[in-house]
Amino acid sequence: MCDPDGRTCYGWKGWRHLAERAPTTARGPWHDLSHPLDANVPKVPLFPAPVFEQVMTMPSKPINVTRMEMIVHIGTHLDSPRHFFLDGPALEDVPLDRFTGRGIVWRVSGLGDAEPITPAHLGGLGERLSDGDILFLNTGWHHHVGTSRYDDDHPVLAPETADWLVERGIKLLGMDTPTPDEALARRRPDFAYPVHRR
């Protein structure tokens, strides 16, 4: 949260240097992780549902055109550094090499409601991660999309786990939860997005 004079809205530390790596070749099938973009797309309850309106339709018009009105942080999305730092780059300013590269999908199973993912849950991952890897944590929570459990009880990344991942040099983290931080319904008034800020 920004303090009244805006000081805490700043603090972007810049991109960490990534070592040069040889190009990689996919060793498995491609998986589409995106949620369908419709009025029921998963979103934080705080945000309004998206609106889609067909403004032109064939055959009465020569083309089909749809108007969309939506918050950008719903469904499958990426957060840019600007999401939490006014001096950080917006999504269009993020270099494309930050979105590509070797990726690891790591299964974290047996998590209870709102259980923090700790470094212990990632046992064995440390030896497999290389500097500049992309990491996806598969908690299985995507099976709860469309339920209050998905929104209110999802697993969270413990701040010490975020630190552990930063120390290992990952460049991108993906999760199958609405947010890596605490669920909106569980946040205290002084909540400061500790995982996002790390």
C-alpha cells in the first residue's frame, strides 16, 4: 500500500542479470493454461465481472465485432512490476526474454485450505532449478475454479518461500490460484502484499 506521500509506491530494483543460456527445445506437449475469456472467468471477488457485447453481427452487418470491458487482473494473466511499483515497467515494457525459456512444473500436493506453501513443500526442486528458469506451481487448486473455495481458501506462497525462489534466480512464477498472496477474504486491514512485492 502507498503511504500518503507515495514513498512506499516506489522501490523497483531493476531486472536481475540473467546468464546467457543455450536455446531450449520443448521436451513435452504444450498445455494451454488459460481460462476461457467469458463472463465467468475466475477473478478476485473485489473486481467486477467482465462485460462482452456483440456490437456488430453477421449477416445483418458485414463483420462480427465484440466490445469487451474488463479488469486486466482476472483469469489467466501476468503481473508487471508496475502493478506494485510506480517506478517499475508496465507490461509492454517487459523484455520478451522474461517470458520465455526453460520451465519446470512442480506439483505441490496435499495442501489444506489457505495453507502456506513453504520451502519444505519444494524439497528436491532446488537441485533442479537453474538461474533464469520459469516455475509453475501446480497445487491442484484449479479444480476449484467457480467455487468460493477457489477464491477464499486457496493455498498461498509463504513470504520465506518467495525469498527462497528469488535466491534461486527464477525469472517468472506461475500458480493455479487467484493470487500467490493471501486470499482477499483472509487479509487483515494492514495487508501489504508481501509475496507480490518480493
